[in-house]
Amino acid sequence: MEEVIKKAADVTEKVCEWQPPEKLKALLDLELKDTGENHQKLLQFCRDVIKFSVKTNHPRFFNQLYAGIDYYSLAARFITEALNPSVYTYEVSPVFLLVEDAVLKKMIEFIGWEEGDGIFNPGGSVSNMYAMNLARYKYCPDIKEQGLSGMPRLVVLTSDECHYSVKKAASFLGIGTQNVYFIKSDERGKMIPEELEKQVLRARKEGSAPFFVSATAGTTVLGAFDPLDEIADICERYGLWLHVDASWGGSALLSRKHCRLLHGIHRANSVAWNPHKMLMAGIQCCALLVKDSSGLLKRCYSANASYLFQQDKFYDVSYDTGDKSIQCSRRADAFKFWMTWKALGTTGLEERVNRALALARYLVDEIKKREGFQLLLEPEYANICFWYIPPSLRNMEEGHEYWEKLHHVAPAIKERMMKKGSIMLGYQPHRGKVNFFRQVIISPKIYLVIPEIEPETLCMERAQYEL
Amino acid sequence: MEEVIKKAADVTEKVCEWQPPEKLKALLDLELKDTGENHQKLLQFCRDVIKFSVKTNHPRFFNQLYAGIDYYSLAARFITEALNPSVYTYEVSPVFLLVEDAVLKKMIEFIGWEEGDGIFNPGGSVSNMYAMNLARYKYCPDIKEQGLSGMPRLVVLTSDECHYSVKKAASFLGIGTQNVYFIKSDERGKMIPEELEKQVLRARKEGSAPFFVSATAGTTVLGAFDPLDEIADICERYGLWLHVDASWGGSALLSRKHCRLLHGIHRANSVAWNPHKMLMAGIQCCALLVKDSSGLLKRCYSANASYLFQQDKFYDVSYDTGDKSIQCSRRADAFKFWMTWKALGTTGLEERVNRALALARYLVDEIKKREGFQLLLEPEYANICFWYIPPSLRNMEEGHEYWEKLHHVAPAIKERMMKKGSIMLGYQPHRGKVNFFRQVIISPKIYLVIPEIEPETLCMERAQYEL
């Protein structure tokens, strides 16, 4: 615990101890044998596993849309691991079902619905799938029994900046990736409502059945928020289910200052929201929230297994909510978030969001001040996208050669940083733009760190990249 | 930890502290407020959560197909909770991806394949879905892009004793529950191969497209094993994908004595196997294993998101296996099982299986000896299904009234046991049989307990039920 919690979060330690795959395989004794190992050996395994694992709690881990550690959540996670519950029936998980219900209700309140329904899922991708299937069931309940063969071609609409899980969902659900119509977004990455309407009309003209719009509140790369209110107008006009993938951006709902980013979300039929990202609830903590409170979720998903969901129990079986899920055994993911919420209160969570966005602002200001750093665009949210321009490129004209060379900069810097263990930061090419870094600052440790480290190393190593 | 690990596993303590939902809600302060609570209050919440949670580690928890606690797995789970990894790319989860690979390879070895592929999923239900979608992709790769509209009606075949997730999968994947053909099973709950062949022919005659057979190795209620070898013959004859849902029964593969239950499993195209059940790896630990080693899993599932699965990384990106998944963030579920396997060796896991089945045998013998207990059928595996016949029914003729009255016995005894906190045991009606108990003995604590408690209380409370 010293190693994995304290040392891992120490800024003077490495964020990762890089080893290439083949070498790491040789270093770790991975093979599973006939006989067991002694405790000394097992402890050494644990130390090695910790040593060579990435410290996602480290203040310089900026590689994904999550970071940092919340000790209240962690305590709750230790409790659930030790109790080893499975959340399907009240008889087996009385506390965790009630806790899940309390958390869902509170999240629903922040969305702005008077009532609703929901379920915690293993990932925002899965929540998006649930929503798509639920919308399909609402559109045509017969599909549950009869399937899609012989049905009109269903069409899903989402922006070209959406998370890739929308495509995966369409494929998995038998709708097909070709039947995902990607709506153009503007230069900031926001879906263009007029383009959405055009595509709805196109789908109708083709004789297919548009039924589901997945808007994004906080896109993965740029952190853009689709204009929900205008999209909701179109959905209402054409009778389409509006789902909001707020896996990343949903947390802004807790901030009175920033909740306007999701203006109109109360008009959605369903929302995916992952407290394991900015709110640091721990992987995984992901809710699908549904506006319907007539039992649609249960009607859509239930299989009424008589060995598990007996109807002759001695308590109110409406508390046995597991049949709303595609899973059978299911983890008590709501509890860790409940514990954090209890500990910090809504105001503490709000502060967490405000701080992340203030730090993002700070980073933007620093990038603007410094030579060799160039913002990709003014951020709306916590995703700061930028290029580092090495000295050799600073005076070059921004032509083909420039971009070609710049494209190789981020991967090369990343390689150096990883091998040094100094910082972990994501990069990607995007929409015709060459490789750039994306930095997201979530960990509360960053506040403490800012004054103590040199400004040059706040966002990235003093880059000495020479092409 | 004293409360949740030591006390919870103490046979002299209660297995549950029953409270009805409304009362428990009032006892727990579930509401999430604006301001946080102090540490004293938070500790009290933890104590309450533990107090009112079911102790699945308690020696008298027989309610599900999992029980007990493995301390090695638990240590590993604490480590992963603290490291908070997400298993998609080697750069973020170097150790856990290699560990997953090592565990999958070893499981594949026990299935009897020379090579293969696989992935850990949040539940056996999800594994079954993966397999069904994978088989569909293999059957017609175009479905990934084009969807099912306009395609012939796909048909899934499984036994009438299968897990309900097969039906949920067919619904979720757009195949439709009506297109699941349930094959008759014999009186022991095993799929009848001749009936399977009949249904395949029927589906063909109807012009539909049978493509997937889901056999079960260890059914949920009766613990029956479908005759895999004979089913494989039929699948080969008709070119059908053979999936084996060995979520429950797969662990028998580790026992040289009992692996014959799964004779023929090496002929399957895919296998679902949950080490969180009999092998006690902790909820959840569920692998889908695939015989294909040509990359089918990746081709079927990949979406090639460029922000996550960059191709210009400085290491061998074939280690970035996350794109095989429908999830984006994914937990390191293989690690806890790896740790247990390392600690116990294959022989230790084998012993765990052998012990569970020896205890099942012991229970059967005891049931046969005692007045008022009646076996439903001779078990093949660890599921012991039986009725308790109260004195008032023992001399009654087995007619309508007898069964009608017996039907109410199990729920009534269960209610008493729950309220007393003495034992948790599942019951269900099944295939026209009135409510009976199903007991599964997994916890290694049971060995220690046997000599210390009165024989009458081993399997159930001294039942004083009078109708």
C-alpha cells in the first residue's frame, strides 16, 4: 500500500517504469505452474506488478480522461471487494441496491428530470449500447422478440466527433455501422443541428427508419458539447429518441458555473454519465440514466429468470432490479461514488469540477505565453489540445513539409517521456490535423504541485526535440 | 476489515442481518447532501453498510453459484483498485495486459486447443453475447457494416436448460428471442442431440439461417452438462458455430477427476468460463475463449479509434488488445485469478474443484439418509437440488394438493432462515417441479465447519415448518 498509494502519487517518483513488451515478459514470471509459490515469492510478484504498472494516480498522468485517486472511493472499493456482492436481487445485495437507487435518483435530479430510471454499467460504451437498444425497443417493441430481419433499415444519428462506441454499438446490436449517419460538426467539434435535420430527412427519403440520435456532451478528443437544446427540437419534431453521451462531460452538471455547457440535457430521453472520469470514482463507475419512469428499461431488458427473480419472495420484489441489466452478476459500482459524495458533499464535487476547469484555463494561458507551444483551438472544457513546435520548425512556413515533420513530433516526445517516466500524455491526429497532444488535468494533487515544480515542466518535459 | 473479512466468515455470526427495504432505507442515511460528512460519520456509514450487507464469504452462504473468499485474489484486487488501471493499451496497462494474455493462454490449454484468443468480460452473460456476435460475424462478415435488415432470419440453438443470458443476447443483438430455438433436454437437463438436429433441419426448412449453437457445461439450476462431443458432430455436419457456456462448469477442466464432464469441449469454437464461481476469483472474473487465432475477434470488434489505438507508437501495437472489446475502459479482472493461480498452482485449483464436488457428494448422502429430505435428482455436478418435506406432508399422497402445499415450503423456510440470518440458500420452481432448494458448496471454510456444527444444521436449519 505504501508503494501503490503513497509512492505512486509522489511527483518525484516516475509515472511509469517503461519496459517493452518482450522484455517485461521476461522480467515478470508470468507462467502459471502446477504448484503454488511461497508467500515471499508472491510478495515479490506484487512488488513487480506495482513497479511496472503505470501510476494512474501520479500527478503527471494525463494520458486518459481519468486520473488521480479519491481515498473515500478507495475505502469503499476495498469494502466491496471484501464483501464480494453481486447486485441483482435485494436478498443478496440489500444495501448496494438501495445505494444504487439513491445515487441514480440524485444524478437524475442534476439532469433536471422529475423522475426517471437507470442502471450502473461496466463502461460508458455499454451505457451507450443500452440506450440504443432501449430506443429501438421503444420505437418497435416487437424487435425484442422478432429481431431485425424483415424490419426496415434502422438509422442511428450521431456527430462525426462522437465516441467510437456508438459505431461499436450499432455493429453489436445488428444495426450495422453503415447505418450510423455521422453528422458534420463545426470547427469546435459541435454537431451542426441543420446537418442533423438534413440527415434525418435523407434517411426518411431513403425509406429507412431513423430512431436514435446520440448527442455528445464532452467529446473525447476536443471536449466539445453538442447544442442539446437545438438537437432536442429536431428530435421532438421527428419523433427521435435523444440520447446524450455525457460520459465525459456529465460531471459539469455538478458545477453551477459550468453546467450551462449541457443546457437542454433535461430534454434527453437517456444520458450516459461516468463518475469515474472527472469525479474520480474509480474504474468503473458508469450510469445510464433514463427519463422514462414507466418501467421501459425493465420491459426492454427483462428475461424473468425464475431461478433468480422469483415472484413468491417474502419482500417487495420490485427491489430486485437486476433484470434491467444485460448482465447477470454485476458489481456494486454505485457505492464508491456514493461514499465520495457523502464525504465531499455536492459542493466538494462541484469544487472538483471547477478546479479541473480552472487548471485547464491556467494551462491554456501558459501555452499561449510560451514559445514553441501552439493551441489547436480554444477549449470549451477540460481537453487542452496543443502542438509542441520544436525550434527547428519555428521559422518554417506552414506547408506540407512543416506538417509532415510536426506529425512526428508528438510521438517522439511521448516516447522520450515514457522512457524517462516523467509524464504521460495522450496524442492523436484528428480531423486532418497532424499529431497533437491532449492534456486533461483532473488529479487534485496538481494544485499542490504547481508551485513546487519549474513552470517548464508543468505541462511537459523541457522539450529538446530536434528534427 | 475485521468486520468485513474476519467476522463475515465466522460461522457463529449471521450470514445476513435482514431488514425489509423500507426499514433499511430508514436505517441507512442514504441521502446525498450539499455538504460532506465528517470522518466519524463516514466510518459509521461503512460499519452500517457492512452490517446490513449479506456476507457472501460466510460459510452458510449458498445462495448463488459463488461463495467464499480467496485471500490471494483479494490482495490482488486491493492492488488493482489502488492502481486503478484500465486495460486497453499496453502503454497504460503493460503488466495487466501481459497477465491477461498469460491467463487466457493457460485457460486455452485446459480447453485443449493448441492456440486461441480471448478476452475477459464483465460477466458470463456478456461473454455469451460476444460469442454470438462473433459467430454471426464469421457466418456473414457483412452484418457488421450492413446490419440485419434485409438479411435472412438468423437462428440460435440452445437447450431449454440454458442460462437466460442466451435469450437476452438474442434480443440485444437484434436477432430476436423468437429466433432462439430451445432444444429439449433429457430428464437430467442435458440437451438431446437428436432434438438439436431436428431443430436445425426445421430452421433450414423454414428458410432461416441457423448459425450458432450454445451448449451448456454446467446448467444454472441442475448443473447438467450437455453432451459436447455429439453436439460438436452436429455442428460440424451443418457448419454451425459451437459455443459452450461453461461459465459455471468450466472450472471442472482443472480437475483430472472431473474434466470428463466436459468431454469434447476442445471441439468448440468458443467457450465462456467464469473463474469467479467455483474458483473464487471474486466478482467479476469471466473469460471468453475463442479457438480462432487468425484475429477474428479483433476483426469482428475493432473500431480502430485513432485517439487510443494510434499506429505510430514506439512499441509493438499488437499488444494493444483493447479494440477486441465492446468496452472502452476495462477492468484488470485477469490479475486476481492469476494471483490465486500463482499461489495455489494448478494442483491447488484442482483440489478446490475436487473438494466442492466431494462436499456435494457428502450432502447428497446426508439428504438420502435423513427423513424429510428428498433429492430432486442425482446430481452430475455441484448443484444439489432437493425438497424439504415437512412432517405434515410426509404421509400425504403425492397428488395435486401435496405439490401445491410443498410449493410453499421452500419460500417459507427461506424467509425464516433469512430473518434469522442462519443460512442463505436458493430455491426455485423448475420444469413443472414445485419450489425446491438448490445448494452449492464452494467455500473452503466448509471443511473446517463440518465437524463443528450439528449435522442437522449443516444443510439447513432444523426445519420446524408446519403447514
